[in-house]
Amino acid sequence: MRASALESRGETFRVPTGVSDFDHITGGVPAGSVLLLAGENGAGAAEFALTSAVTLLRASRDAAPGPRALYLGSYRGPVRVPARVTYVSLTRSRQQVLAEAESTFPPEYSAILADGLEFVDLSSSYFADTVVPTDWTERSGSLLDAAPSGSEATPLHALAREMDRRGPGSLLVVDSLTDLLVRSSTRPEELLTLVKGLRRRAKDWDGLVYLMLTRHVSDPALEQGLMDSVDGVLGFSWVQNPLKSVRARALLVEKSMSLLSRVPKELHGRFLLDVKGLQGLVTTQYERI
């Protein structure tokens, strides 16, 4: 189906996540979606986001961004590949993120990220009124134009400003909501309001937003409120076979009308995850539950 025909019918383009088996089953994610990547420590949320970033950077580099006829399982395009990938960090530096990617993935991954990733460092705003010395957060070459001032000095205001600037046409990775939740000055109702506003605003951006969240850090009611405020929730956890001593990482689509409605009932289940040499995060098998 031609892109123009799809647009004239008012249908929504889909964005591939870059995790091949996941895209094969789901057909990608509707453009403009806000996804919460919620997981236990080390269970795969960060690897999913970085694999997605590298794959989409590679796709946008190989061809002009926009609608194209990629084949995703039973769903044939066009899909919309984001024009750029932006990583917004509240506490970590660009060097930290690239070093983590280099130690986890093959050299090609870190090279692609170093060359094409737009990195926004909001640490100067996050640590502004804390005991952390100012020179700890000053990094040369930051893409953040200047430290926020006035009402934008709070991390929430700075985050909202940068998301609005960088969001259109992007895969936007926000690392992380956990940093905001553990900060004593963050009011939970303001964070929930920001996420709800983001969900509304992102529909005009024609891209995809990942919000990172570590499980069991915040109050369960607040965590549930965040899940209710986004378009979809991908849950990452450690699972263990009672007959074996080996545990595995798993991905479960916990919420998403647009994804679950496309997956046949016989395929409702969870993905078991692994990080492979040239492919980044992959699903090794699919378990019905």
C-alpha cells in the first residue's frame, strides 16, 4: 500500500523498534507512541533501548527517513524510520553511555552511537541544588545549549523543554524516570502530569519515545500511575525455571492496545532475551504463559 494512500485514509504509520523478532510478531509500534521500558535491574531494558537506537540509526543512515516498505512479520509497510535518535540523560554523561555500550555490544555498535547519537546531558539541572559539586557535572561538548534558568531550572522543566525540542521525528530515549523518582524535590503528581502531557504531545512528533524506569524503586501506586499514563509498557524481568539453576531475562508486553490486538492469541506470551555478538538484544525463544 502506498504511503499517500495510507495518509489519505488517516491510518497511522508504524515505527520498527529494531529488535527483529519483536517487530516480526508485533509489526512495529504506532508512530507517536510513548513506551515505558520498566524492568528489574539488568533485565534487558537498557539493552533493548540501545539495540533499538543502533538499528534505527543504521536504517536512517542507509536511506532517507520517511515512509518505506519494510517487511515486519505479517505487516508490510510502509513504516516510518525516525530521522534521528536522541538520548536524554539526567545523571549520566555521554562518555558513560558510550562506554557501557562498548563493553556490552560489538565495536560497531559504539561506533554508530558515537557518530550519530544526539546526546542531551541534563545533569547540571538535576544536581543543581544537591551536594554534588558543580565541576562534577560540567562536560565539554555537551549538546545542552546552556544550563536552564528561572522556572526551567528544575529537572522536570528542563526535561520537558528538551523533549519538545528534540522529539519531532526522533526516537527519544529518556534515561530515566527512576532518577526523578528518587529525587526528594520531585513531586509525583507533577511527574505524572508531565508524562500524560508527553503522551498527548508525542502524537504530533511522528516518532517514538522510550521512558526508562527501574522497578520496585517507587511507591507501587505511583508506578501504576505511570503505567496508566503511557501508550504501552514493556516489562523486563528475570525468570527462572524451577527445574534448573539458570535464570533468564524476559520481555513481556504488559500494556498496549495497538500491539496486543495484532498478536494472535496463540502467541500471547513472553520473549526470552539474550545479547548476541552482531545483533545486540535478541529473543532466543518465545514462551506461552
